[in-house]
Amino acid sequence: MEYLVNMTTHVPEGTAEKAVDEVRAREAAHSRELADQGHLLRLWRPPLRPGEWRSLGLFAADDEGALEKVLASMPLRVWRTDEVTPLSQHSNDPGEAAKGGRAEFLTTFTVRIPEDTPDGAVEDREAREAARAKELAGEGHLERLWVLPGQGRALGLWRAEDPAEMETIVRSLPLDSWMTTEITPLTPHPSDPVVAAS
């Protein structure tokens, strides 16, 4: 099973810089081990406020108990809090799509179908959404798609040239007028297994 983990680190005041550097070095080495074991799939940095230290990780584990063991094994866990979101397979997920050199974005979609919408109209729009997702995957824009906990929620991993193109891609989705969308730009994390493998 796959999980999105929002990891926020708070280094205690007065901690020596050398101690921080040592823990970070051990974290980077252990991240490579977790990637080799198939537990750490991706690692990103979302936009950060001044002084904020946060990463987003895509992990794989048999269940939440196994994931907790993986997260607890990471050296930065002594200063870190983790928010875990289980991810389920989405019918429009392209799987491992082709990688491109464009920027990455996470999207959180929440679909709310208007009341009194005929079933046929919903089925038509969902079929067009599936076809458009396949097109976008073929163009290298849609990398992964998961179902989030909660009604009508999904998480997507995308590639686009810039935020404006990402916005245009989202607006091209047939379900867009029924969705609220949160777009999070991502920057490479030095311990990301994909970056390390390049």
C-alpha cells in the first residue's frame, strides 16, 4: 500500500549546528537504504515559509503498522512529526508514467456533483474524465493518481512547465466545474530516490 507522509521537523532551540548536520547526514543515508528496500518511493519539498522545515514523502508498506516502523527508523524522527495519508488505487491512475524534465505538482481534488444531476450526465462526464486522464498521461503530464480518504477526493502527481500550465491542465479536466482543486508546486529533495538514481 502507498502512503503520502507530510513530515515537519522542529529542531529544538540551542541544538548545535554540528549535531543537526550529523542527523541530516544519517537521514540522507537511511533514506537511500529505505529506497533500496522499496519503502521510500519519492521525496519532495513543498513551498516553505521562512524557518519551516518540511518534506512530503511517498512511501510503500504492507500496512500502517509497517509504515510506522519505517518512519520510526528515520534519524530525523526524533525532531519530526508525521501526518500519514493512506492512498488507494484510482481507476484513472496511469501507473509508472514516463518521466519528463518538467516541474512536479501535487493536486488534491474534491468532487462535488451538483444535486439533481442525471446519472447519465455523471457517467458521461466520468468517462470523458478517464479519457482525458489517459491523454494527459500519454503526454507526460499525469504521473500518478490515487484515491484519498473521504468522499470524492483524489491526489494527483503531475508534471508541467510552470504553474500556469498546471492550472490550464486542471481546467481542461471534464470534472473541473464540479471540483475544488488545491495545487502544490514541488521542488526536488536531495534525498529523493528518483534524483539520486539520475
